[in-house]
Amino acid sequence: MKIATALALLLTVSFADVALAAENEKLSAHELVQRGAKEFFAGKINDAIKSFEQAVALEPKIKPQLWQLGIAYYYADRFADGRDLFELHQTVNAHDVENAVWHFLCIARIDGVEAARKKLIPISGDKRVPMKEVHALFAGTDSEEQVLKAASAVEGAANRRNALCYAHLYLGLYEEALKNSTKSFEHIRKAAQDFGQNHYMGEVARVHHKLRSAKK
């Protein structure tokens, strides 16, 4: 997901600013989305969902764009709501492998991996490495090794680190769908720590690691 710019906008509003706005009951939909993201980053999943849903209630037209809500639904075990949100997001963002993957993850929790694979949204045009390999992995036509190989071949240390963050995040999520908790946890740890990134999906990795660590 194209999140670097979005994260920069999120960070322009401090918790104090959001609290003051809330007290004055003047939060806009945009501010509610910002608050929801901050709550999500803090691991307050239900609070984040409430803020995102309040934003949608204020400005319904933003719902198809609000993939952040779909991810929050996944971590709240609201998989049918997540599935529906990612299907809606597909109507406005048809070339994003990540949307197809999160849609898969929600269906896998409802109906199993094979059902999710049959319903995997076809994606073309996502040129980010290693997204092509990630999509193929979830489709069952590529391996985890190929995902890591593609990410490791990215030129430039910073770009390669970012690619490996994404690679390990989605490998961890894939292993979670397969119920391989030990392998999943190690991939997520690498995404959150070894190759951690200061963007939305980097924060997702950290939140995932925090939430699953609490259950160990």
C-alpha cells in the first residue's frame, strides 16, 4: 500500500492535538482516521476501529479507501468485516497485491486456506519488490525462498531493508494462515525488528509482533 506519504500526514497531529479536538467535539473524518492510526500503532485495536468507523459515519465516501480499517478488523478477529472492506477497497485500488493478500487472510480465517486461494484476487501492475512473488506465494505457485530471494536482490541497502521488511511481514502472515505459529512469529520478528521500517506496514509488523507476543 502506498503509505509513506500517509504516515507523514499522520505524524503531523500529536496525541495532544487529537485529545483537544475530541474534547471540543470538532474532530473531522481526517482527524478521526489519524487518531485511529495512532490507536492502532499503540495496539488499541478496538479503539482504532471505533475511530475509523466514526470517520466513515461522518464521511461515508472515504470507506472504500480505508484499508487501515480492514487491517484493524483482521486483528480484532472480525474477518468477515475485513473481507468485505478489502473487496470494497479493490474497487478503488485494483493493482495492489497487499489488498489481495489481506483479503486472502480474512477468507482463510473464515473458510480455510484452500478456499482463500480459490478466491485470491488476481493482481497485475504492482511493480514493488517482492510483491509479485508474494502474490504467487499466496496463490500457491511460488515459494517463500523466492520471496526472500527477490527482496534480497534489491539494490541499495535502504531499499533492500524495506523490501525485506515487507517480505518477512507477508511470509509471517502466510505462515499464520497455515497455522505455523513458530515460523510465523520468527518472520514477524524480523519484519518488526531486524528490518523494521518507519511506515504504516512497518508499524503493522510491530503491532502484530506485540499482539502475538502477548499470547505466547
